[in-house]
Amino acid sequence: MRPGAPLFRIHQRTYDPAWFNSDGTWRFDPPPSHRNRFGSCYLGLAPLASYVEVFGRLRAVPKIELDRRVLSQFDVQQDLRFADLTDRTVLGDFGVTADYSTGANYGPAQELAANLYDAGFDGIRYRVRHDPAMILEGVALFGEPGESPSRLPSPKTDPIPAGLVNAGYEFRIQVIPSVALP
């Protein structure tokens, strides 16, 4: 990825967007053998990719959850070397299938992330699991585990725009009113 390319992240407004998860919760997090060595920060190549990844598993999003989050845009400052799982040659060359990007078992994807980290890659480019058309793409950027603002340039952060919420309706991601409990 070349300098100037935008990357997007939807995150809770009270947290720094440069969070590199290392606890094994997500697809390209490090396996137990690497948890103290690196974490992964998940970013979309388009705002919609980030939106679908955050809210696609919910399908009905309470407005309060939407209001708790913001959209941050980072413009890449230096060349980044990603292992590109969207490139069809990875099947024949490395035996990598779409299961690494979409499968329910995260173990193989986490082992792949550790191997790629050890090989000097900056992260992994992949197809967004929650896009049934398999068009939207994201990256798992490697960095020091935890909050690591120095790994990313200063972001431009704004509320999630209405146009992005409207685009989410294509995926049938509905925003529902927030209702106070009695």
C-alpha cells in the first residue's frame, strides 16, 4: 500500500482508534505464542467495509450504539507491505483459501497472521466476511499490542455520516430507535 492511501476504522468515540488487539478475539489476532509480540488493528479500505464489519453481525443496531461510535480516516504515511489474501494466486502458491477471511474457525487465520508477522509483513489484506458479495476489503495492520497511536498517523475523526448509514441498508443493517428501559 502506497503513501496517501486512506484506511478507515469505526470505533467507540471514547477510545483511541489505534487499538491493536492481541487477545485472540478476532480473526487475524496473534495466536497464544505471539500475544506479547504483536496485535492487529482492523481497518477498511472504504468506510462501508468498516461499517459492515462492525454492524453486520448485529443487523439491528440501536441508535445509541451508532452514536457511541465515530469514523476515523487515516492516510498512509509510508509504504506498507500486506500479504494480499484477495489475490487469486495465493491459492496455488500457498494453499490459502477464502476460509482464512470468512471461516468460523479463527485458529488457522491467527497462525497465518503470526507466520506473516514473523516474515516481516505489515499486515494482511482480506475480503470482509460480512459482505456476501465479497467485494469490500479490509486490512489487519500489525503493531505493538494495545493502544499504539504512534503506529498510525493522526486520523480525521467524525461522527458516522448519514450516507454511510444509508449505504448500510443495502446489507439490511437497520438502525432502530433506542428505548429506555423502565
